[in-house]
Amino acid sequence: RELWRRAARMAREQLFATDPLQHVELGEPEHVVRRRWINDRWVEDIAEIRMSKTPFAEGSLRICYHAKKMSSRCTLRHRQQNSKHAQWAYQRNYVLKVYKSTSVRGG
């Protein structure tokens, strides 16, 4: 049992050892409305994100940006203690897909 705990701890530390988005320049933190489909209904809440200033991919309908979302478990105490839970390098990475306007798409 202790061996499994140690292996899980090592895997967790290795997972956060390097940030895959460390080369991406992210903008200032901003609060956004997050919409999620949970239990057959839409749920809205406020999230704090940092989004890249330039897109990394573009298709005919959407533009894709790198982003990070601050954990909803990050509390004021984490921020005051400068805990890793409040540092952007330890937050999860996301891809934001933004639809182009219909005039750009030709629709």
C-alpha cells in the first residue's frame, strides 16, 4: 500500500515538474463565465483564466488559443501563503475555441 502511495506521489510531482505552456505568453488574469453541461442542464459559474494573446491554430470556423484556468479550490489562504495551488504554472492547461464571425466565414 505504501509503495502505491509513493508511486502516485512521484507521478504527481513528475506531472507538474514542467509546464508545457511555459513558452506561451499568457495575458493578464480575467474573470469569465464558464458554462458546463451537468446532469442534463447548463450550469454557469465564474472562472479565472489567462489566455494567450495570439492563436496557435486557425480553421475555417474557429480560432484556437492556449489558456490556463485557476483552480476553483484556490482559496485566499493559498494566495496569501503563495502556495503552489495559487501559482499559474501549476494550473491545468486548456484550449479555447472561438467561433469566427459570419462575415469572416463567408456565411
